[in-house]
Amino acid sequence: MKDLNLVSGMRSWFAQREPRERVILSAGALFVFIALIYLALLPSIERSAELQQRHQILQADLQWLSEQSASVSRLSNSCVDKTIKAGAASDIINRLVRRNQIKLSKITEQAQGKYALNLESANANRLLQLAHQLACQGLTTNVLDLSRSESAETTYAVRMEVQYVK
């Protein structure tokens, strides 16, 4: 009832205005209505513009990455066996030492996943290949101390510290 009185009161107040005032009030009400709709939609419009800009940036990044794929493929490592073998690090070390025909003088586990190795070989290149193969199996070389022993037969001794990277 109160709402009807309010609406009828507004109608009678509007009807009492001069025709010129009614036109101005109607135009003002239309302007206020359009402004309210615009203000209600403004956050959505701004968000849409931000998303379109971000989409363009991501598209440019994707295109750049596609162009760089040839360069990235050339950067892959030279590990022949790409998969890391399962098992204990000491087993992997022993297997690689035997495969490279290197003499393993001593292996000690210093900490969880960290090993100290003393190796000997007549070929220094095999010792360096071993370090590379260990890296391919997920073991990083923290220390590599290569020395040459002068004896009747030239041999190389290496002290290495390797650590399992998880």
C-alpha cells in the first residue's frame, strides 16, 4: 500500500510539472539509467580488455617458443641412455666402473646419497667418461681430483665425490 502511495505521489508530482520540466526530468532519468548500466558493466569490460591483452602476450610467447624449438632441441644432453637406472647409487657406480674397466680402490658413503670414490686407470679419458656417465645416471660430481702417478706403468688416480640428485 505504501509503495502504491509512493508511486502515485511521484506520478502526481511529475504531472504537476510543466512540459519543459517533464522533458528535462525524463532525459535526466534516461541519462542516469544509462550511466548506471555502464557503471555496472564497466568492471566486466575492463576485465575483458585485460584478458584480450594477456591473450595477445601469451600468443606472442607461444610463437616465440615455437620458433625456438629448433634451438632447444640442439641443447639436449649427450647422454646415450636417457633414462636413469633404478637402484642404489653404489650399484650404479660399481656397474659403470666395471663397464669402463676402471679399478675401484675404495668407495665410501659419506652421507645419505653422497659417495667418495678412489679410482685408478691407465687411461685418463675413461675416468672422465665415467664422470660423464655418472652425470647421465643422476649423480653430480662435487669433487674430481685427477693425478698422474709416475711409475713403470703410467696410471692415473682419481678422487671423486658424487652425490645422488633426486
